Amino acid sequence: MSGDLRKHAVAVREKAYAPYSKFSVGAAIRAVSGAVFVGCNVENAAYPQGTCAEAGAIAAMVAAGETSIAEIYVVAGSARPVPPCGGCRQKLAEFVRGDVVVTMATVAGVEQHTTMTDLLPGAFDAAFLEG
């Protein structure tokens, strides 16, 4: 099923706003319901104020009333697949089971598949917030 996610991630990557780094990223996530949500990175001159592609896709999913991710696909303009940054790994972990497949890809079609647990072992979760 990741073929359609690839199509969505590649298309939204073209809309990324990355005037400073020139590093465009697109992300597509499939919610458990089957709905697909996309996001692209949006940079800002004050770098920490930018938004990653994965965060944008998560925000779209939550805005649509979904809270559970079944599959993740991220594509970047790089020579080899790039994993989500640490912050996005934590954001994604909030909405997935550990065995959810994360596909990291290049525009040229090179893919690497892993799971959320392999990307973020020992994720921080809401259980730590309980007294």
C-alpha cells in the first residue's frame, strides 16, 4: 500500500518551503481509518520556528479527527533515505504502535523500511506523566 503514500509524499514535497536549506521533505501518513494526510517542511529565517513535514501531516490528521497512524512514508531530496528527526520521531510515536512501518525514501525511489520502535526505542509516552 505504500505506493500511494509515495505518490502523495513526492507531490507534497514539491510544495515545501525550504528557501534556506534547499532541503525539501514530504510526508504522507495513513491513519488507521485508511485516510491519507500529507505535510511538507516549512522553514523560517528563525530556524527553530520551522515545521517538519511529519509534523504537518500529523497536524492535518488530528485536525480531521484522527488519532492513530497505520503507516508512515517520508521522502527527501537526498542521495539516501533520511530518517525523521528526533522531534518528529517523538511526535510520530504519540500516534503509532511500535510495529508501524516507517518508509524513508529518496526522490529517485531508494527506500528503507523500519519500524517506529527501531527508530525510537524507549520513547517517552503519557504513562510517564501519571503520578
